[in-house]
Amino acid sequence: MSDPRAAKGKTLAIVVPVFNEAANLSVLVERIERSLAGVDERWSILFVDDGSSDGTLGQLRRLAQSNPRVGAIVLSRNFGKEAAMAAGLRHARGDAVVIMDADLQHPPEAIPMFLEAWRAGSEVVQGLRRGRVGESLPRSRLSKFFYRAFARVTDLQIPKGATDFVLLDRKAVDALNALG
């Protein structure tokens, strides 16, 4: 049986919102490269700098100059992670889009498993967290609000422990972008 979404010719965009993550970027790119070395999809990484002040922008420029798969969007100031994710989704051009954090809490090694589920027909593949260690109360509440709103808009039930480490099919990305 062949995959409903044959990988040949398909593209994957990885959107990574960043805020003061200069120290993690090279390691993240290396881990993504190793993780995706065996996939058939053409892929790229789109970083969204959300107003960093720690040298993140310079590091992104170096990475983009040395690696044709790396690109960046630079926001004029810190708008927050959700706004950075939305900007990344508006600019991502893949048949599938992965959203992940730059702080290495989302393992790039899981992306091939996400792709496998997507090739089998899933339009949304979501990572699940085993615990919310170290998350502040405001951040926890904002996350809960985001996922409740997302579930209402998309009619998708989001499982407990769901994270924003997610693969979205182009149809899902287009639907989110249509929300404005």
C-alpha cells in the first residue's frame, strides 16, 4: 500500500519562534539536520525572532548565510510567542508545517514520526507533554486559553498535555491563516 501523501516533491517548513535563544540555535539546527537526514521531503527552517536582545539576530544571520535551509523573519519588538507563531505560519510555504520551540524542549528527533503520521493522512499531529515542569501560572493560563480557542475554531479536541509542538497540513495552516 502506498502512502496517500507520497513524500517525493513534498515540502516541510519548520517554524521556530525565538526570543533570546542565541545559545540554542546552532544546536537546534544541527539536531534538526540529523533528524531529517533520511526523509524524502525537502525541508527548511523559518525562525521568527520575536524582538530578541541577546544576539539572537546575529546568530540567525550567520546560520542563514551558511545554510540555505535556514531563513528568518524579524519582528520589530516582542509581541509574544503566539504572535510569532502566527507570523511564521503566514510565511511558511511547506505542504506540512512543524511548529516547535527553540529551547530544545521539543525534540527534533520526533519530527520524522510526525511526518509518518502526516503521510498516512493525519492533518494535525501534536506532541504531548509528560509534565509542565517550571511553567509559570500566567504562561499555563495563556496556553489553556489558546488551546480552548483553537479547539472551538477548528472543532478539534486537543488532548490533555498537548503542546505547541505540532505538525499541520497545508489545509490546516491555510484555515488558521484565514482567521486573521
